[in-house]
Amino acid sequence: MRQKAAERLYIVGRGQTVKSQDQNDLDNAYTEVYGELDVKGLTTWSSTDDIPDEFVNDIVAMMSRRRLDTYAVAEPRRSLIIQDDLVAELNIREMQNQGRVGETEIEEF
């Protein structure tokens, strides 16, 4: 996932190796994003588990947004990353709600 974020931020080209300091920074970006989502009740996995495939692109978008200034991302790439971030959390909420469709809640009387 850090590779995808690094490529999205133009830190590295496709398939190039991410430097260890950038790996650490992107790991920290993931920790920040996970914390924000967890507080909102939007995580279905623990911070050390693999991220469910359906959430990866949105998590990468959120991570990238949090590092725009760190890596001085220029336009028009900057605007695209901001736009993707704006819809990422909504996508995660929607996917989780779709997973709950059809569930029946049993109430005890």
C-alpha cells in the first residue's frame, strides 16, 4: 500500500523502490488515517491486519492527501489527490453500509 501511495505522490516511479525514510513516513500516514477511521467506527480490521481489498484505493487516497505538502505535489496531481480524498471516506461508509444490507437485528423484549 505504501508503494501505491508513493507512486501516487510521485515520490517514485512505477515499480521503483521507496526509500526507507519515505516508507516510514507513509507508514505514519497510514497510522493517521487508520486512527481517524477507527474513531468514526469505520474500520473492520485491526491496524496491523491486512486492509480489506475493497478499501485499499480509498485508504491510499487518504494517505496521499495527508502527505501532499511533505512531498510538494504540484498541480494538477495535487487537485486530483484532494478530490479522491474527499470521496474516499464516503466510499468506505457506503461499502460498509452495503455489507449490512439484509442483516436482521434481533431485539430482546
